[in-house]
Amino acid sequence: MSYELMFQKAVELQQVGAFSEAEKLYRQILEAAPENVNAWNMLGLVAQAKGLHEQAIECFEQALKGAPQHFPLYFNMAISFGALGKFAEACKAYYKVLALNPQIKEAHIGLGNIYWQKGNLDSAKAAYEQALKIDANDITAQVNLAEICDDTTTLTTLSSVSADAVYYLARRAIGAENIAEAIKYLRQADGMSESAEIKILLGEALEKNGQTDSALRTYYQALQLHEDDSVLVHIADLEAQKGESATAEKMYRQALQHNPQNLSAHTNLANLLCAKNRTVEALEEYRQAVLISPQTPEISYNLALVLKSLKEYEQALELFFHAFYTAPNRDDWALNIAETLSEFATFELEKARTIAENWRQKMPEHTVAKHISAVLNNKASDTETAYNKLLFDNFAPSYEQTLQKIGYAVVEKIVELYAPIQGEILDLGCGTGLLGKRLKAVGNKIIGVDISSQMLAFAKQKNAYDELAEDDITHYLQTHKKELPPTIVAADVFCYFGDLAPLFKLCAPHKLIFSVETDDKVADFAVHANGRYKHNPQDVENKLRASGYRNITITPLVLRRENGIEVQGAIFMAE
């Protein structure tokens, strides 16, 4: 076959998308005729179509050796430079095109696009206007100029003939939170042009509108048009939501093959691996994410969570603080720092104390910083009430799931020992209403009191309480002393108080059922690194008797497991 016939055959294959076969023929031509300009150019266009822009540029440069004044080669090179984000090189190539032939409107449009991407709107506008001087009817130049000039009227006029105009109208609708209108525009644009960009935005709009199945189908359609790391991440996210973790992981890793710097792919893959308890693999993905974006606090925070789970407390705390000082209003992060310091203190008490004190000195009025510094030094915290409210407001959504994981036994033991309870009951520190739900019976009335509004919101959903009050339990007992009901219960509440004598006096003479964490090695009570108090059971009994209680029963109990260790306690009943 002659070179002319081989070249013609290669072009035909290229036109129908048979790029590999076309590439093979072009390379055969170049083996025999290495200076063939047309073969190098077409080979570059094949590489460009496959997204191999570095390779495409090399081909165009080879072609230019034989045809240095052939402006289409510079134009093709400019497209690949732009695709690689090498804007200076792209502009240089476009200007070379215009130096050779200033009437190439596509070069002016290409320059406008580059300037637009760089945020230089004045230069972009000038480039589009120059293209329109050459061809006043050029739709692309008209649409792009209308978009950067915020000319909605022109975009609307052009929407019947330009998918780009419709696309820009859709973006405006999304910006105005009019998702339904955006979807309408994008479906119109999708019908006018087979574009991965349009399909991706349509998928995002459908996702925002809660149409996740349709969004996923649309993303897969976009993927068929162009395998891009961003659409792969979109697909992976939705597959993960469906529970298709294997497919999601495959897509995340495929996205990272396309773009190792894709931050979302690293972080979302790490989250997926964490959920699958593949902690070491997740750790590496978070580390890669931190390297890419060290100033993004959420990434540092998530990496710290993994390190904390591996008991790498010092590294975790360093990252926690890095994240927290960037976002100091994140109370949940502050509470996690306190929890990490508490766990660290069981291994390295002095180091934990030093870190906590440095935090307190840096943020002397911060509730959590003051609290954790105090308790790590075995001192009562003067921010205890505020801290507990903050703690349980943040803990409320995951409270019951956490109790299940740690084998929380207090509620069931109280029910086993003392239910049913008739008459009126006061549930101190009722939390999400676990005890109230179990005690509710025909003929009784339950009042719940808790310092956390978020906990009370969950308690209300259980429909077990006749009345709910947001209040500190000491204040509630003081202000309702004359109308307290005959039975008072307190599950896992008195562990947040040191000296229980004032509470007992406020509760007396009413029947009292409560739990405490116990330690017969302390004289009376002691605060521990987690901010909870352990009480000597004999001291508790003595204080009950001093408050007038005579009939007292004590039932020892493993309250829960904390970091795999049994927490000893007891259920007291006093009359």
C-alpha cells in the first residue's frame, strides 16, 4: 500500500474513533518518512483526542520542524497547552497563529478562553470582540462574550441555537438555587450537544434535587463520552452512598490514576476505607490529601481521627490542633481534642497535662480548654456545667449508637431491679430518654430534665415523657423542691458531680435510684481524665444517711466498657 493510501486509511480510521489503528498506520508512515509533517500532525491529533496532551505537543513540535510557518500546528499545540493548564505557553502559541494569519477567529476565541480561565475578563472580552470583527455571526464568540458580560438577554436569545448558551443559563439558575429550572435547561442543552461537561452539571443538579439514581445514570453517560477524574469521583460517591463499596473504591482509584492530585478522590476513598475498618490504607490516603492541601482543616482533622484510632496520640493531637486553630468555632473538634487528651493521659499523663495547659494558655476563656486542663490535674473545673452542656449537645445524634457499642448496662439494670414504678417519676439527666422509655407504663407520669436541648429533642421523639425541662439538675431541684415527685431516678448522671451531698439533700426525702462509677481506693471521690467522677461507695452511703435516707441497697455492676476496659459502678436505691 502506498503512503498516500495508508495516510488516507489512517484519517478514515481516526474520523470514526479508531484511534489506536490510526496511530499504528501513522507510525508506519513515519518509520519510512520521519519528516512527514502531515503524519506528525495527525498523530498529534490522535494523542490529543486520547487526552495525551504532552505526547500531542511533542508530535506537533516534530511537525513544525518541517513546516515552521504552518499556523494550524501552532493552533493544535495551543489547545493541548490549554488542556494541561499551561496558559502562558497556550497564549504564546495562539499569538504565533495570529502573527501568521490575524484573521483566524478561532485563535482569538482560544485566547479569550485562556484569559477567561485566568480571570482576566477584560482581555477575554477584547479577544471575543476581535473574533466578532472577523465574523459577526460566530455563535461561540457571541455566547462567551454574553456570559462574561452577564448578558442574560443575549444568552436567552441564543439558547435556541447554542447548547453553550443554555448551559450558561443553567449555571445561573443553579447559582440562584433554582435547581428545577437548571435541570430543565441542562436537559435542553443535553439534547442539543453530546457533551460530558453538560452531563456532569446535569448530574450535579439532579443530585442536589435528590434524584440520585438519575444523577448516577447521567454521570455514567458522561463517563462514556470522556473518562475524567471528576466524573469518576461523582460516580464513586454515589456508589458509596448505595453501599456499593467495591465499585466506589474502584472508581476512586481510577480517578487517582487520571489525576493523583484529586483531593476529593483521596479524602473520600479514605473515608470509605475507614468505614471498612481498613485503617492503615485510609491513613495513607489522608496523608496524601494533607500533602495536597495542608491548609484544609477538615483533612487534617480526619487524618487525626485515624491516628487517634491507632493510639498515635501525639501525632493526632498535633493535627487536631492544626485543624482547630484554623476553625476555632468547631465545638465538636474541641471536644474530640479533649477526649484524645483524656485517652493520652492514661499512657503519658504529664505530656497530656502539658499539652492541655498550653491549650488553656493559648485560649484562656475556652470552655473545653479550661475544663480538660483542670481535670487532667485532678481539679474540679469551673466550666463543668458549660462543658457538659456542650458535650451532650454535640453527642446527642450518636449517643445511643455509642452506648450500644460500649455495652451500656445501667438502664436495663434499673428496669430489672425496680420496674414497674407507679406514680410520678422525675428522670434527672434524662438524655435521649432511654430510661424514660423503659419506665413508661399506664398510670405513671414521667418528667425529664436535662441540660442539653439536643438530648431533649431526641427524648421528645420517644413520647415517654409528660413533661421535659431544659435545666441544670441542681438548679431544677432547688427551684422545684416543694413539688418534687415521690420517685427520682438518675442514670449515669451523678458521675458528673463530685460531692454528692448537696444533691442528696435536695432529693430527700423522696425515693432515689441512681448509678455512680465506683472506686473504693479513693477517700470520697476523684475526678478522672475523662472528666467523670468516681466515688467510694461507702462514702456515697454515708452521705445518703446524712441526708436522712435509711433503707439503702447497693447493686454492683459493670456499667460499660471504655477502651476495652470494664468500668465498675453500682446502682443505689435509697428511701
